[in-house]
Amino acid sequence: MKLSLAITWLSGLLLAASAVATTVTAAEPPKPHWAFQPPVRPALPAVKNTAWPRNAIDYFILARLEKEGIAPSPEADRYTFIRRLYLDLIGLPPSPTEVDAFVLDSSPDAYEKVVERLLVSPHYGERWGRQWLDLARYADSNGYSIDAARSIWPYRDWIIRALNADMPFDEFVIEQMAGDLLPNATQDQRVATGFHRNTPINQEGGIDLEQFRVDSIYDRLNTTGSVFLGLTVGCAECHDHKFDPITQKDYYQLFAFLNNDDEPVLELGSPEQIALRKKTVAERTALEKKFKTLDRATDAALEAWERGLTHETRGALPPDIQFILNIAVNGRDEHQVEALRANFRTADKTRHVIGGLFAPEPFTALVHSHLLLRRNEMEKKLADLKQREPDIASTLVLKQRSAPRTTNIHLGGDFLRKGAKVEAATPAWLAPPAAGKSRLDLARWLVDGRNPLTARVTVNRIWQSHFGLGIVETENDFGTQGTPPSHPQLLDWLACEFGMRNSECGMKKKEFDSANVSDSAFRIPHSALEKTWSLKNLHRLIVTSATYRQSSKARPELANLDPRNKLLARMPRLRLEAELVRDAALTASGLLNSKIGGPSVFPPQPDGVFKFTQVPRSWKADVGPNRFRRGLYTYFWRSAPHPALMAFDAPDAVLACTRRNRSNTPLQALTLLNDEAFFEFAGALARQVVQHPAENDAQRIDQMFRLCLSRPPRTSELQRLDLLLRELRQEYAANEPEARRVGSSADKDANIPERASWVMLARVLLNLDEFITRE
């Protein structure tokens, strides 16, 4: 009996196991992760409030809001509209004249006209170029402890020009990844490869050069994965990715695309300039060869002289020479080395003066006099040749090697532990393979219509810039550990709209006509939809949507329903980026130098910034027009970035930054109030307003308010500022020394207490939260 029961029980267990096995075998394999599937253009969802949408974006946003029982916010007022548009599209606030013209324009396309004007502004490329430079980890120095200066600003200029020209994004990517490999590559296309020359460079003595070359390739590959694919590719450097299907072999096959390059410096002069430089350099080289027979300032002599300096003799040297001597030998730039050499020569020539005057024999005195005369003549000729030599800009670029390198898997990520040999290849699980094994093949694969990620990642990042959060919040991780999209259909619709990558993407005008959507509901011209990979079209689509035009006023009823505003029932308020804070103050003060492009500049910064770096440096603030350039052009030392930029969360330029932090700290308020540059802005703003024709204080306050906030003050605001102005006048009338300190930028014949009062009022307005916020 017991045996029978046992057999029955065992039979049942086997049957159950068989059924489970059959079920598992028959089950469909799990679908690939959503981001690894090609986007398919969805139909526009049905909505109840058909009067609200202005373009396709609004149908997706409104459908979700209606599903949650939430109504969108009303439109923002016109003052908010125009400031929002200007800050988002060109990164500068509008002038009072521009604001008034828009507010008074009653034409039905008034808003669209402003959009079109801003999209063709040369400042558009500056504003959106700064965001791209975050991805490119742009800096003006090499990084690491030496952090020597580098010249790569022509790459920044290329970015600005490309964006202003609305270069199709696929070409934009290809030229940066592999412009040098294009047929008959132009100088501009070679400059574009600076994208991957922004990597830090270690110049410390005793390093393994191969180790840091490999580290640069790691950085380039990880940047490529983050910027274009939105994947944490770098997790597979040492082992297979723990969550996404990126194997270590995949990683080093991608590595192989980037492993066959040299890293030259490209000179950018015209053929005539380069020919003249070649001629003058040849003349100078020949003259220097003769000069060396008289000149004792050799490297060995300089080294011996420096070693022999005592505390007393060092202290007797000029301050600038003492400063250079405090810098490590391998940390000095060419100008500092030449300054030491010139100082040594000057000191060395004194022996000829002494010999000519006090030599006991006339012949010796004559020789010294002749040598001194000869040295002076040759130095003058060398100086003349150097003056004639053209100053040719240069930049860092990539160039494919004639002899390719072998690529191996690095076991455990250690470049010394070489595993299996691999060839360049793209991940087969993501998209059809690249056509070949060059950087150009990789670049074309990134923007291939069958690659499911690049268009999604790019539109998501643009969306994030306008709305604070991406449709995928983890903008640098579209993998399985990233957040799912809040509006997946909208993301795919935008990706198709942007890239028009296959027959299921790219809605043409006829599809709009057949979508039961009123043509008048769409402000974007249908002709614009025909252009593929257009960043300007993408911006146009976003900023002309009803979603974008909503008010940003907080709605208490949404505090629990949508606390982070992911559903976009209102427009988010965003603190301006670090560079835009400076730009807004420059514009309001009337000091902005609107020149486009060129080398980086040196606005004022606090003393002592370089006290904490290994290599001491000097920062000589510009005194001419360069002092008032946009924040985009501020010289960026990786080891000691400008404090005002860092206070407002500028990235450190060591790694690609796909989203900036937005913090709120007391240091930001103190910077706006007391930093030398912002104090100077306040003085200029006050001077501008006091000199503005006005009948009374109220009109001047109104003008200052409009310059700062792009709107007229409310009655209560005007009254509070007027009261503050009267109190300041009383205070400074009783304390003229303090008034003179605050109003020091005033004209000599100005009423100092009066000017100081207006300067303080300007400091208040430049310190407002509204001033540094895009509503």
C-alpha cells in the first residue's frame, strides 16, 4: 500500500515537472529591452480637449494628463514668454525694446516670428554650443597635476559655426568622430575631430606613456557610449556588463575602432601665412645657430644657474622671475621658460659691460665691447624676425596611423595583461554591424537609421534642456537599470521626427492631413518636417508647443499627484547655467561684448585660486573688451576652474557631462553680491540707469527692473525699491567714505552718495532669484 502511494506520488511529481518544462520550452523568449528596439512612429493619441494642442507633442502630453485627470496650466504671460524664449534659444535676456515690441505685437504669429529670429541668431550657436562642450569635456588645459595650457578653442568655434548652420546632426557626429577620414577632408572637418582630443593629458615625469594613451582611449570610448548611445559602456572595461548585454569582448571590439590614431597639432594658417612662417623660421634658425656661439643661455647653463641660486640671490631677482622659479620645471610653459632665458641673458651681458669698462688690457676691453655690440645686434634681428613671424592658431586633432595597432582584451581592465586579440566590430545585438573597421565606419554606424539609440538619446537630452528632466530621466543610461520613459510614445515620435530613419518614421504632410488633426493647430511649417537630423527643427517643435508655453506657476493640487512635474502640467522653473548667469548680468549692465568665437579670455576672479594647485599660475584679468565676453569663452583650467562658474555648478571637464547639477547654496548669493565681476556689473547697470533720460526715481527704477527681469515692476515691488533707495541715500549721505568705496566706479564729477545708492539697488536686483531663473 505504501509502495503504491509512493509510486503514485512520484508519478505525479514527474508529470508536474514535465508540464513545467513543456511550459517553459513553449514560452516566447522575452522581448528585448525597449531601448534596444527600433523606434516605431506612433499615431497621435486621441484627446478630449482638442483646442489645446498646438503640435504633435501636445497630443502625447495632454493624453497622459487627461488619463490622470489633470488639466494643463494656462499660457504664461507675454513677458515670461519672451524671456523664456531668449534664454532657452540664445542664452541672453531680451532688451526692454525687444520685450515691448513683442508685447505690443498683436499679429497671430508674433510668437513664431520671435522663434524664427532667435533660431537664426549667431548667439544660438553659442548657447547650444556650451551644452555640447559639456559632452565633449572641453577645457583649455590638459588636466592632471601639471595641467599645462592647451590650444583647442578652434574646436569650440567649429561647434558654434556648425550649430548656427544647422548642420544635420548625422554629419555633425560623423565629422567629430572621423572628419579626417572623409574623402578630401577639409581643414574644418579635421578641426572637428577635436571632440576626442579634449581628453586630459598627463605630463608628469616618469609616467608610462602607453598607460595614459590607453586611458585616453577608454575615455573616448566611454564618452562615445554616454553621449551617443546613452549606455554605461565603461562598465564593460574590466568584465562583462552586469545588467546590459555589453560583453567585455564588445567593449574591446569598440575600443579597436579608436586604437589606431596619432594625436597631432593642426596649424590653421592660410598657405601664405604658413609659407611666410616657414621662411622666417628658417632665417631665425640660421641666426640662432650663429647666436649660440655668443649666447651662454643654454639649457645646461640655465639648470646650473638655477641650482646655484641662494635664498639671497633669488630674493634679488624680479618678482615675475621668482614666480616662475617657484613652478616645477616640467610645469612651466614656453613663455615662462623664455622669460627665464631672457633674464639669464641680461645678467650674462653685464660681464661684457664690466669687461669693457674695467678690463686691465685695451684689447680685452675692446673684445668685450665688440661682443656686447654683436649680441645686441643679433638679439634685435631675432626679435624682428619673431615679430614678422605670423601668429598662427593651432588646435588638437586626430589622425589615423599608417600602421594599425593590434587590439587585445585587457584582462581585468589592465592594459599589461593582454587577453584574446579582437578586431573592430559593433555590438551585433544592438544594430546591424558597421560596414568596416575604421573610425569613420563607427561614426556612420552611430547615426545609421537602424541604430535604435542615437536619435532617442539626442532628442531626450534636448528635451531635458528645455524641461529640466528628460523623458528618460537617466539621460546617460538607457539600459536596463535606467528609468523607463515617462512618455514612451512621445520619445519614439520625436526620435522618428528627428532622424526619419525608416519607412515607419518620418511623418510627412499627407500623414498629418490623414491624422484627423486640424492643420491650423500646427504652427511648425510642413516644409520644415522634410529636413532630417535638424536640431533647429527639434527646438522649433518644442518651443512652439502648448506644453512649452504653459505658465510655470506652482499648483498646490499637483504636490501629491505629480511632485516632480514629470507629466508637465506646468512649465518648470530652471536656474540658469553658470555661464548664462554671467551672460544675463553682462546684458543687463550693458557691458556685453557680443563678439563670436576666438581664444578664451580672462575675466576677473578672486586672488588665491591657484594656491591649491601643484603648479602655481597667474591670472591676469583682461582690461579691454575681452573682459566682458560671454561665460562660454572664460579660460577653463581643469585644476582650478573659475570660482564663479563652479559656484553655479559648471562641470569639471574631466568626464563627459550629460546633465548639470542645479544646487542652491549661500555661496551663489555671495558671488552675485560680492564677486569683483558682479560688483562691476552692478556699477555699470547703475551708471546706465542714472544716465537714462527719466523724470523721476520711479522711471529709473522701472528701467533697471526691466533690464534685469524683462518685465515692469508691480506696484508693490516699485514701492519697496523706492523705499530702499531713499534709505540708501540717507545712509551714504552720512557715511561718505563707504559711499566712495561702493560708488568707486562712478564718474569723477558724479554725486558719490547718489551713485552708491543706485549701485546697491542694482546689486539687489542682480541677486534676485528671478534674475537667475528661467520662468
